[in-house]
Amino acid sequence: MLIGFALIVGFYGLGELTQNVLGVPVPGSILGMLYLFGFLVWRRQVADSLHRSSKVLINNLALLLIPSSVGVITCAALLERQGVAIVLTLSISIVFSLLLTAWLLARLSRSQGTDQ
């Protein structure tokens, strides 16, 4: 499981490095996730240690959201001025993400013949 965590942190670091060196206007964490996705597509399988590590992170996802929740609370003045725009933007992005995820899942499951 430690190897899985090292792999996740390694791809995160690679994304951060890419963002800092090239000045790409995309967060390093997103770039790292794209690198990890590309790596998994190239390998065509997920290593057991990576699967177990990601499962631990997903099961404790609420703990990872606590710092951002506290950050939102400390920005009450900003929320008063921009609250509606923030909520609207978040709502649209969540709906878009859900639709894109569902579409990708349907398309990938059809291409692999694993319709359920």
C-alpha cells in the first residue's frame, strides 16, 4: 500500500513540477492526475497497492475536505459579495462533472464489453 501512496504523491509532484517549470495555467494537482490517468491507460491495469491506497483515500475523503471548509468559513466577506456567483459556478461544474463521468463510464464499459 505504501507503494501506491508513493505513486500518487509522485504523480502529484510531477504535475506540480510541470506547472512550476512550464507555467501552465492548470493546477499541478490536475496535471498530476492526468499523468496518473495516462499511466493507467498505458498499463491497462491498476496495481493492487494503488487500488488499496486510493480506496483508503476515498474512504477518508471527508477528512481531506475539512481544510477547504475552514477556508470557506474564514472568507465570509468574500462570500457575501460573490456568494451567488460561486454557488452557481460550483453547481454548473458539479453537474458537468457528473454528466461527463457518466458518459465516460458508459463509453468505456461498452468498449470493454462490461455492460452491467
